[in-house]
Amino acid sequence: MTSDVMGNGKKKTDPALTDLYANLQKAANLPSTEEELAFLNELLQSKELNALVNIHNRILGNVERRRCFPIPALSDGMHVLADVLELLLQQPQRTEECQELFLMLQKPLLQGLLCAHDAVAQKDYYPHLPDIPVEEDDGEQTIKIVQLVKSNEPLTGTQSAEPIVGATIKTDEGTGKIVIARVMHGGAADRSGLIHVGDEVVEVNGINVEGKEPNDVLAILQSSEGTITFKLVPAESRLNSRESKVRVRAHFDYDSSTDPYIPCKEAGLDFKKGDVLHIVCQDDQYWWQARKEGDKNMRAGLIPSRALQEKRILHERESQNGDEENGLCFVPVVAEDGLSCSPKPALCLAAAVAADAKNKTKKIIYDTAENDDFDRELIATYEEVAKLYPRPGIFRPVVLIGPPGVGRNELKRRLIDTDPEKFRTPTPFTSRSIKPGEVDGKEYFFVPREQMEADIEKGKYIEFGEYKGNLYGTSADSVKVIVNSGHVCILNPHYQALKMLRTPQLKPYIVYISPPSLDILKETRMANHARSTFDVDNSRGFTEDEFKDMIRHSERIEFLYEHFFDETIVNNDLVVAFGKLLTAVNRVETEPLWVPASWVQ
């Protein structure tokens, strides 16, 4: 490191340091020994310190330097970029220039440049000096006094709390003293920057709390009005955790008022399944701090962590009666017409084969016994998500999932009929011989059985099955071809195909078509003279048992895969359900939507 020197070879001391030394000499409490004065004089005239001051001045306020660089016009370029993207999406008809701008603003290099610009404009490069170490050999204790205005925010309680200042307290198990257990992000305590986890509470409004319980402190706070004064002993180590930017989609409902284990009910954040949450702090092993995405309330609330919720779900599953499992598996059914796949309930694979023989069909898809057992072990709590913006000319596949007979085939047919040039469905592959009048690649792609079996082993098929000794299947590449050609791929596969479809490469939008209640299901299907999809010839209506099977299958699908659904449409009226499907497809094409974070990285 270098420093400026005068022409006579003497060191050039910064004027501010010279003034500081002169003022310190005049101060009454300046150390009086010659050694201390000599040390201070040498320090203030050292070339290292003067060089640092020189650099500091150049960065923060050198007038001549500021004339060379423009002052930032704004410090929130990334927010402006997001607003521009939203405005572009709202344009009913985007020009080529708008599309070009839309794509350019999503490029990582441009967004990285704006992030760097904002950091400089916000002066986020300032150094953060460490805390001055506390001397322990003098026997004295550092005390800090903090004043906060009482508000409707939770403070306190060992395992309960009341709205006060946005923090929680507890009794330290080792020392028995009252300490700050948690500071809620965005609350009054957090905004003050003066209260930290681990700080010992000595006094509250002049009342000594030594030997008191957290509930005693709570009573003091409840009876206080206006300003609350804390006398605190700072924690030896302080964690300055920055607010994280993680967003997650919740896969369960949470009501803090009914949770007997939450440390502070008033600090809890209630949410519903499907809500997107901004996780601001994950320091606690069992309780995270979060806000609902888009919520203007700056104070975060407590939610169970992923680890805690997984333990709860496991405990609930172990406590439940296992009668509904009892070896039940689902054997999907394949029809040659369009390769429609539908699960068929059975107590075991042998029973399924016997039932198939009775219906003059032979169908086995997937190793369902293994797959269902594997999926049953998946515990859906939170999924990290990010916004995916529509990509001009590249459309997300729309996947219709549901139990057999619920109407997915009819919804798919109606959707494709609205615009056959826009909506496409993959051509299936088969190992059977080509029939007279058929064209390879039109009704089916005809391939040798050996090749198809090899491709199945390599995982190239999103679903596959056997019918009358011939293999049928839909390849993943055929879906990619439709997507890359600028069309909307419409699929209605068996629900187990979701494991192959829900990938960062395909980015599907999954719509679950759900049956209504049993009574409404029977009423609506009979009123419309719906034909049974369980019958090969579709020559009869649904039976009572088939209606019950449809409900049972829907419960099974929801249990295993509900956390994969982007939207659920109850098909109690085909016209209404189709209208909702059209609205969903339009939303996928025009609006930014939440998807797994790995899909946009």
C-alpha cells in the first residue's frame, strides 16, 4: 500500500487526522504518559492509516472524482425491470419489438448487470466493521438501553406470547436468566437493529427481572403504555442473518391457533395449501419465519420448518388405521384407441389379471406395486418455487390428470377441436404390425418390439403398456418435438407418468380433473347419458361400482400426487369444466406462474 509524500520526502498526513490529534491533545481525559502520546502520534501519521483514509475519501466523497462519474438515476433497477415485464405481459398484442425486449430483459447477463448497478447505487459495498470486543478482565459488564414503542406485535413468553414489540423471550436453561429467543423479521425489535437473539434482559421499564419467569415479564409489558425501555446485556456472539429470498409453495394447511407446540401463537402465520410463502429466516431448526408472497405486512410470522412438518406427517400416518392400504395397488388400463390409460383397482396383480381376462383385455402398465410404495413415502411439505415467465413461441405442455371416466378424454378432444393447428397431442408408438390403409406416423409410429423394449428400459417413454400382446407407448421425445415446433402439447396420461413429465426440460402445467361427490357424479352422468369408459365398446352407462371406483381412484391420486397439481377442476358440468380449462390454458400462455425453482435456474 502506498501513500502520498511531500516534495521534501516527508509523509503527507491527512488534515483530518492532524486535526483529530490536535483535539485529542486538548482533551482532558487524554492519556498523559509520553509513551501513549508517542504511540497515538505515530499511529495517526502512519502511511498505512493515511492511505486508508485517502481511499475512503475517494470512494465516499471526493468532489473531483464525483465530477467524472454520473450519479445513479435510481437504485432499484431490478424492480423496474420486473414492472416492465409485467406491463409487456399485459399487452393484448405484442409487436416484434415488445417480444424482443421481453426476451432481452430475461437474459441472466442483463439482470446480473442491473443487480450490480443497484448494489453500487445503494452503496451496498460499504465495509461492515466487527463489534468491538468486550474486555472481560475488568469485571465490568456491558449494558445497552433500548427504547421501543409498544405496538401490536408479539413479544415474549417461554412458549406463549402477547402482541408487544416483535420478539420472543425464554428462560436460558443453563443460566436461568431471561434472554431474547427470537427476533421477528420486519418487527419493531428487528427494525431497531438493537435487539438480538441471546441478549439477556436485565430490566424492563426500570423493573429488575432477575429471578422472574417469562410470564412475569409478559405481565410487565402488557401493563406498559407507550415507550418500553429495555436494559440488556449483549450476547457474546451475534448472528446478523440477512433476509433470505427463498419462496416456497405450501402443500398443507396451517392454523397456528390450533398448534399446541408453536412458541408464540400470536406470532404464527396461517396459510392454506397452495399459498406461496417468502421464507425470510431458517435459523431455527423447527420454526421458520415467513411472509405470504405479496403481503404488505412487513413483519414475518412463525411457521413449522420442513423437518418439523415431515415428522408430524409421519406421526399422523403411523397413527392412522392402515385398512385403506391393505395391499391395494392400481393396475392401469390401456385402450388401443388413443392409448387412454386408466388405473384399475385390484387387491393384487393376480386379481387384476383375472379381472382383465373377464373383460377380454390384457393390460399391465408400470410396476405399480413398487411405484405406489415409493410415492407413498414422499412427504410433501414445502417446495421451493420461482416465477416462470411465458416464452414467446415456446408453450408449456398441458397435462390432464384424473381417474378413469372423469372426462379427461372429452376435455382434451374439445380443447384440440378449438384450434387443431395450435393444440397437438403426441402420436403413440406401437410394436404391432401395420394394418392396410394405415400410415406410419399418423395413427401410430410402428417400431419393432425389441427396439421398443430397449427404449422402455432406457426411460424414453413417459408411459407404456401392453394390449393383446402388443406394446403401446408415448415417448418423451415426441412431446419435445411438439413443444419445440411452437405448438401446445395436450396430454392425458396415467397419473404415474407425472414422474417422467414433471421435469425442467418439459415444464408441464398439470391440471387435475376431479370428480364431484358421489351423488352429484351419478346425477350428472346419468342426466347426460354418459357412456362407461370401463366398457370396451362404450355401449352402456356407468354402474354404481364404477362410480365408487372413480371416487376411490381420485382419492388415491390426490394422496400420492396432489402436490404436483398446478390447478384442480371439478368436472360436475362438462361445459363449465371446459370453460375453466380454456381459462387455465390462456393463463399459462400469458402470465408468469410459480414453478419449481430448479426450472428457472
